[in-house]
Amino acid sequence: MPTLLLVDGSSYLYRAFHALPDLRNSQGEPTGAIRGVLSMLRRLESDYKAEFRACVFDAKGKTFRDDWYPEYKSHRPPMPDDLRAQIAPLHEAVQAEGWPLLSVEGVEADDVIGTLTRQALERGWEVVISTGDKDLTQLVRPGVRWVNTMSEEVLDAAGVEAKFGVPPERIVDYLALVGDTVDNVPGVEKCGPKTAVKWLTEYGTLDNLVANADKVGGKVGENLRKHLDFLPLGKKLVTVATDVELPVALDELPAREDDKAALRALYERFEFRGWLKDLDGGAASVAASKAATDSRRFAAEPAEL
């Protein structure tokens, strides 16, 4: 049974940029995010032997969610120049290291991952989703695991329920209630994780909770009733799409051989000396150890983006 390894490249890009020190080459070019993401990909290659794989990044521009809700992600500050400068060379390096790279206009990386996951499951494949984004736990089910390489956390369906208090199929309801501050999706005021889990345990689903909203007491019950009009939209905003049109088919995502000439040029430019030695067949174990060390350093940082 083939395995499809899907990497949320945008999640790891931001995380690596903020987790690692301000690394630069001798020309002053920033290199930390590039090194961090490549280290993570190397570790994933070692930990998960997947016949098919893809590293997925958000495309520039707005998505369908902005049409639904203009305030979606509107609170985010502009991308730092030092991060922006690393995107193009990182994309080049990811592909040179044998990873198919996807970035689809009008949708988010999550939606690309969701669609590929559905397609793989329909073929009976196993799927590993590597990300630091809790929203993608809604895709977990038999045959699908959620992996945070930076915190070394691996979640199956039982793991999702143990972590959040609800099973994967209720994650969307949970997020609609608590909100998603990262994406600027408001939840019910004063409804934290414990309250959301309590409500979903008692009423089963968000729809059933809404139908019985008049029975929920206290101030937070009042807040729930005030938020009823927004809840359907909130749920749509936090739901990962699994039916977007993609420019490639699953069969076009096999693991590929490294482009050693392209890698050499990139490693020389950004002065990744250990990896240059690795290309020449020396210090391979040192490079692998460095990759694992770099990826583990991210675990000390906050888990969400």
C-alpha cells in the first residue's frame, strides 16, 4: 500500500523563520528559514518512507475565504522582508531535493492537502500530514496520521481526541466554538476549549447545540446565543476543503532524485558547508545529525502558527 507524505510548507516556513536565530551568509542574505525547512524535510524523509510526497505552500493573493469574510486573516502584519527573501530560493531548494512542490492560487495549502488526502484515501493509500497547524487534525481518520516534526507529536484519531477532547470529525465544530485567532475567525466570547468540549460532549454536534442553545445557562450561554448568526460562517471558514481543482494528479507526485547540481549551487550560495560535504559523500552522518538537531530546536517554540 503506497504512502503519501504531505508537508504544510507554509506552516514550517513561518515556524522555522521565528524559531531559528538570525542566520545569514557572508553576503548578508538571510538563511535560517531555508535551513530550518530543509532540515525538517530531511528528517521526514528518514522517518517516513513514502513512495509519493508533496510540499505544499500557500499561493500569493486572496482565497475563497476572503470572499466569504473580508476580515479573514486581516489582522496579520506584513511578511518580514527577510522571510520574503527566502521564499523563492527555498522553493528552488525543496524541488532540487526531490520534493514535488504545489502552490495553487485561490485556495490555501490546507485545502490542497485536504484534497490530496481525500484522493489518496479513495485509492486505499496511507497518508501522513506533517504540519504544526491544529486545523488539519480534522483530516485524521483510519489511514491518516497528523505529524508535528518540530514537537515530535504523532496523532491518529484516538490521539486527536486525547489532545483536544473531541474526535477528528468534531474538530470543525470545536474550532467554530473557540474561534481561530491565527486566522481571525471569532468564536463564542468566553468559550474556551473546556467549555467547547463540554458542550459537544453533551449535545454531540454543533448543529444540535445550536438547536438547544436556549437551554445553555449562564453568561457563556448568552454569548452563544449572540453568536448564533455567525456560527455557520465560522464553521465554513475553519473547514478544510477536500474538493479543490488541482494542477496535478497523485501519480505525478512520486519521490524524485536530488538535483545535485542545483543543490550544490544553492548550498554554496547560502554557505551550507555541512550539506556541501554531504553532496560529496563525506560527513553524511554529521549532516543527518545536524538536520535532526535543527528540527528538534523548533519544539521549544509555540506549536501553532
